[in-house]
Amino acid sequence: MNTPRFFWIGEESEIFAAASIRQLARDNGRAGTGIDRWDDHPDRGVLLFDEEGELIEWAELDAVATRMTLRNRGNDDRPLETLRGNLHDLYAWTDGGRFNLPVMFCTQYN
């Protein structure tokens, strides 16, 4: 299994785990990225576009330096647990590779 890398796409609150940005781009939006098409530009790198043809901003996150808190809630909105750590730790605690990459790792809208 590839070590996941982490990316925000469109907005910083939506974080995706994937082997690469190209894997997310080739996913055709199935992971929830909103990517309609992409271009591997020789000077500017991978360019992502939405269905209106607008450029989508994205960035790779440092999986060790980026720390966050996740609050897991049940279906009845009851707090279940609070997890704190870097992205690699949180991925191992929550997903740990149970699902194929790419996958939406977290969003503020869950």
C-alpha cells in the first residue's frame, strides 16, 4: 500500500488522502473533489478545473507538521471521541487504509 499524502482541494477544510494529486485528478470527482477535468502543465504542475472550467485551488499538506483535532459524532450527533494528532496519526486511527485511495479524509461538513 502507498503511504497516503494529504491534499486540500477547493477549500482548506476538505482534506483528501491519495497516493498523489494525479490519482485524485484521475478519480473524476468520485472522492468528492469537484474535479471535472485536469491538465498536467509542464511549467505550472497539475491544474484542476471544475465543471464550469474554473481553476480549482489545491495544496499538499505536510502530513507530519499538520496537526488537527477531529471530533467524531454518532448518527444522533452525540460526541463519541476526540482525536488529536498529525495527519498520518489521525489517518491510522480513523481509516488506516480500510478504503481504497483516494478518499475524502475529513471535512467540516461531516
